[in-house]
Amino acid sequence: MNVRIAFLIPAMLLAVTTSVFAARPNVILVMTDDQGYGDLGCHGNPVLKTPNLDQLYRESVRLTDFHVSPFCTPTRAALMTGRYPARTGAYRTSSGRTMLHTDERTVANLFDDAGYVTGMVGKWHLGDNAPHRPQDRGFQDVVWHRCGGIGQASDYYGNDYFDDTYERNGKYEKFNGYCTDVWFAEAMRFVEENQSKPFFLYLATNAPHSPYRVAPKWSDPYKDSVKWKGGAEFYGMIANLDYNVGLMRKTLDELGLAENTIFIFMTDNGTSKGMGGPDPDGNKLPADVFQGFNAGMRGQKSTVFEGGHRVPFFIHWPAGRLIGGRDATNLSAHVDVLPTLAELCGFKIPKSLQLDGKSFAAQLKDPQAPPHRDHYITQLHGGARFVHKEQPWETSCVVKDRWRLIDGEKLYNLDRNPLQSRDFSAAYPDKVAELRALYEKFWESVSPRMTPVSIDLGNAAQNPTLLCSQDWHLPVGNPPWHMGAINQLVRETGPWYVNVKQAGRYRISLRQFPPEANRNVVAKRAKLRIGGKEAESKVKLGSKAIDFELDLPAGKTKLETWLFDKKGEAGGAYFTEVELLTSTDEQSATAPVSQKRRPNFVVEGLDGL
């Protein structure tokens, strides 16, 4: 071969590859937490000021009939997989139902396969332990907080929204500033570092989820007009979000990336605080006092009325002609986002994944395109009563055209009664039967997958691993998922479903508080059970943890713990650390085993921890 040609071929291939990458759009998906459809100025809120989101609204295609789940985790599961939450295993917000089955493929896996750089910033809420962390599910660059909210049980102890400690790619790191500002700063850092490559960025803020904390400069403008408890802070958190969206879009413009970046804004469920209500003393507010704005919908977060699951969805992509401030009125849902992005970005999804979602790319481009979706079904699978019985119908909603079937019994029509206060089921029994048939087919399909998902022990990617009581798998009710319950040492315990990855010698350390809290165990006696083995020990005064060492076989099992007080009453070890010390599994004999004590609790920038 001619030497010159030999040198030219790689250069030509590089040029072609670079050209292909340059033509592929970047994707930034921003999802806020607990912000409802009416918590935006552009949707008619007469008090809340959101100038940057309003501008995005004016420049985007807006899905006006877009639905999610009424709770945090299920929406995230559907968004990540394009499948109904119940099918994925992550269909509740605690009690061991927050993790995806390991055979689920995520949007990050698929973008990674397509040659994209993948990043995730903010709230994950799909598992804190391997193999369920964002870095285990296809995201290459992650900065995130654990649990369902900052300051909740498994989050880094002491976090309070300001100057917190978050996890960057497997190590804790101290950050300065307000949480939302940190998330957007890290998102813009990711964009700047990867601006020469196609990237997919998932930016999921914890704001404006409770607790409602924000600097006074953001909440003070609403003190006089928003009188319900926490309302001014809630709106202030959204105002801060809006400001950061403006900064991000300005950065994209300055970097020359805005033209070929698909920019999406959405929220994860209905409003948690934007509907107003009684004042702090329980008195009903006068009729002339602003009581919140929900865009004429009934319901909010944790309900299956319209206000619980219909949310904003704005998509802006100048290079793809998704501009102009126009509405797309077709029924669509969170499960549709993954296949839509795949079509817009030009890669195929394997048919073996069996998505529930369908692409609405055609409807984005052509308002006259036929509907991509006939109906949508959402369910809390436990609902506001916090029951975990995995049973049909309870807190469910079938959405078809303008009809809504609630709990399989009550029928509403949004054209004739937007506030869903009138039940039409007696007048339209055929419609009830039609929608019930859709639900029954749905339930038959998803319910077999509503089985426990295990947390790995002895996984080389996270050894040791710290289990938290929020993942106890209880048949009814929620386990302790916030520090308020744990500080009270509630007398409750439950099992963790675990998968011992390698047979070997394990150290299991029972705690009531995480290691960084440096607090003593308040108990007289400790006990655990795992893999058919039991162990007990007295608790020495001043102990931070009670350590057991056991030889465990590989395989799936349950881990249960008890800490008994002086009266003999027991609660669980809310935090239990499990470390593989020595592997005896011949098939995994060469697997790396941690030689350090608690490497996952090294905090950069904090001495003495």
C-alpha cells in the first residue's frame, strides 16, 4: 500500500467520525422535584416569577398532556428505562422498592452504547448501593446525593442544603454553596469538559422538595403574598432554580452549543406545596388571599388525580426545528421520553428491551401526526396510605382521551368537569368497562415483576457497603427513612434483601447512626440473622458499632438485625455496614477485595473523618 494512503486512511476515518459526532445532538434533561404544572409563571401562576423558564416556554415545543407518576422514584424509573415503574422493580419511594432490577437497561446505558459521554447530577433515588448507583447504571460522571432528599436517612449525615457533602464518582466530597447552585455548577462543568463530544446530561434537582430551605434573597419576595407555611420558601426555591436555568442556557450560548443541544425541562410529579391551604394556625385563608395555583386541576403529589401526574414538558432544539413556542397536545408520558430521544439522536433501541414507551418525535415535528399513544396508566402501588400490598386497582388511574378512571371505580371527564368532582361511572358503564379492561391487561403484564430487588454484598465496586433502614422490605408501611424517626430510635426492624456476590469471610457492623455521625449505640444486646446463620453479642458502653464476623456462602438471602434496649425491646440497626474481608469463592478468587477500612467514607477536604 502507498505509504501516503496508509497515513491518510486513519485521518479520513477520524474526520468522518468527528463529523458524525458533530452532527449528533447533545441532550440536557433537567427535572425538578415536586414542582407542579401550576408552579410556573408561564402556566398562569399570578405570584411566582420564573422569567427564564418562561422564556424557554416561549421558545420550545410544549407537551400539554404529559404525564408522569405521582411520586419521585417511579417517575425516575420510567424515565431511565422507558418501562412502567412496576415492571422495573422501582415503584415506591422506600421499603426496598426503589431499585431497578439488574436486567433493566437505562437511558445512560443506551447513550453510552451510542458513543455519548453520560453525566448525572443531583437526585438519583434509584438505589444507594451497588449495583444500583448511577455509576453502576451507565453514567460515567456523577455528582449526587443519596436517598430521596437531602438530609434524609441515607444521605450524608448533617447535610442541610448548604455547604453539604455529596458523592462524586464513589467518593464523598465537601461542596460549598446552596444545593441547587452546586448541581447547576457541576452540570456546567460537565458540559464545558465534554463540549467537543456528544453528551447526555441528566440534571435532577432535589429542589423544591421539602424541607423548604433557601436563602432569604429568594424567599423574601414572596413573604407578603404567600401565607401558607413554607410557601414563600417553596416559591423561593423555584425562583432560584429559574435563575440557574438562565445561567445554564447562557453558558450553552457562549460555548456555541445551544443550537444543537436538545434541552428538556420537566418535573417528576405534581406540586407538593403550591396549592396553598390553611395558615400555620390551621385557619382557612380568606377568599381574597392567594391560595396557590394548580392550573385548574384537582390533586397534587401522591394523588392520582390530574394534578398529581400531569406536569410540564418543554423541549427546545433549534437544529432540529423544535422551536417557536407551540403546543403539542398529544397524550404522552415519561415512559415515552427514552424512545423519543433515541429517535431524535439517531440510534436504535434493541427490541429485546420491550419498552412500554413509544416515540413522540413525529408529534413534536408535525402537529397533525397521528397520536403515538392510545392511553396511559399510573398507580402509586401503596399510595398516600403507605400500604405495600402490591394489589391491583388501589390508587390507580387510567388515562384515555379526556376520561380518567380512578381506582377502577370512579369515572371523570375533564371536558365536562375539570375539577374531577363529579363521578360519571353510573352514566357511562361501557366506558368504565373499556378502561377497566385496559388496566387489567396492564396489571397482568407488570405485576410478576413486582418482586424484591437485592443489594450486593462483597461487590468489588463497593466494598464495604453501608445499608440503611430505608431499604428494609416491609409488607406494610414505610421503614425509618428520615433522621427524625431514627433519632427517636423507633422500635421497628425489617429485612434487607441482599446478594452475597462472593463466598467468604464478612464483617457485619450494626449501627444506629452512620459512621460519620460518630454516635454511640444505645442498646444492651445485638443480634443478626443472615443466610441461615445467627449471631448475638452484648453491647459495650460507648460502642459506635457492634461487629460480627461470619463466613457466608454466595447467593441471594436476607439480612435482619436487632438492637435490644434494657427493657428487652428491639429496633433494627438502621445502618449496617458489610465488608468482605477474605474471599473463598474459587470462581472469584482473583477479584479485588478492599484492604482498607471503609474506603467509601473518605471525605475529601474534611480532616479527621
